[in-house]
Amino acid sequence: MKKRLVLLALVAFAATCFMAAGLYAASESGCPDVVTMKNEKAFETHRMGIVEFSHKKHAEDYKAGCGDCHHDDKGQPLADITCDDKVQKCFECHAKTGVPKVDRSLPPEERAKQELEYYYGALHANCIDCHKEFNKENKGKAPVACTQCHPKPEKK
């Protein structure tokens, strides 16, 4: 009987160690829960407060996959990435700085293409378009107005 209790205690201890190791590994993966969407190269000054994006909230509450935000050079979702993969930051491809300067006389598709050359344009199109689509499909309240995502800027 004593051997059985000792064996049971060892098994319980081993299981606890494996679970703890798994939780630690998950917390140390490449996907931080909250990402501060601040890019010093894209803007000389930030007029609005900096958005704090939560991977966890989007994945768990809204069932968003990695490819919903992260895409290849043709705009196709990177569906097979994981938190441990190194993904490029938006600015690596959408490298124009400041607010998009587009030719308003162009057709909407061409204007949208010009806006995507800018970090600002790509980031906002990615988030706002997804939020609008979510709201349409779910009668949800995903934010689409500036102040719904951007907190008030800190006073200096």
C-alpha cells in the first residue's frame, strides 16, 4: 500500500512538472499577449495615443487567426505561422512614413493601393476593415472610430 502511495505521488509530481513546463513554454513563446503598436520610424510625432493590441483577446474572444493580420507580399493570409515564427513587421513592406498622401482623383482601388504603401494606411486598413466585417457579421461592437482604439495621448 505504501509503495502504491509513493508511486502515485511521483506520478502526480511528474504530471505537475510537465504542466508547469508547458505553461512556462507557452508564456515564453514569440506571441506577446499585448503589443504596443508604436513605430518611431513611421511618424515624427504621434498625434493619437498608442494602441495596445491584445493577441489573446483577438484569438480567444474573436477567434482571429494569425493570418487574419499577418499576410504575405500578395496580401494572402499566413495561415501556417505560429507564435514561435519570426514574422516581418508591417513597416518592412509598408515603409512610407506619415499619413498617406494619395491622389483623390484616382479610382478607389488605386487610392487604396497607394494608401497601403504607407505604414499608417496598411495598419489602419488591416484593423478597421476587419472590425467593420466583424460588426457586419456579428452585430458586434468592434471599434471603428479613432478614439475607440487610441487612448488619449499622455500630457507632456
